[in-house]
Amino acid sequence: MSHSKSYRTVNELLENWEPRKSDIEFIQNLIRTVRNGGKWEVPRNGQIYVFDHTNKTLTMTAGIVDFITHRTRVICAKLGWRVLIDVKGPEDDGQITVTECGNTN
């Protein structure tokens, strides 16, 4: 007997993800209430984001890039903001890599 199941990767699941109204409102509230240079910490995965209101960017300075990063990028793009990844890992040997995520249109 042959069973054919459809399996999708995490990337495929996130590719078409659309935020709920409450997701957008959450990020809007963060943008409104966290001062320029202020930080947002996500305890579940150790992410720390720094706000730059002048350039409309959130820069992730610590933590693991995961689905929360992707979802934050999607929401920020809808609000005209970008998410930058600037995380130093143990294999980086002191070098920091900055990667831009988000809509660059």
C-alpha cells in the first residue's frame, strides 16, 4: 500500500504567511512606544532588536534567526520598516555580519 502525503518545509509554510490584525497592531505599538535606540527583547529565543526610528529599521543584535524573525520582517515591511540582522556568533571570530531582510522596494 502506498501512502502519499504532502510535506512542506518551514520555509514553504512561512512563505505565504500573512499577519493577523493583532500581529500588526503589536509591532505598531512597539514602534510607537519604544524610543529611538531602545531595545525589544524576545525571551523565547534570545532575540534582541534595536529600534532606529530615523531609518525605520529594527536591527536584531542577538538571538537565533527563526520564524519570529521572518514574521517580524513581514510585518515591518507592511509598516514601511526594515529588519536588519547583525548577530555575532561563536564561529564569527569577532566579525559581525549585517544582512538586510525585508522588502527593498
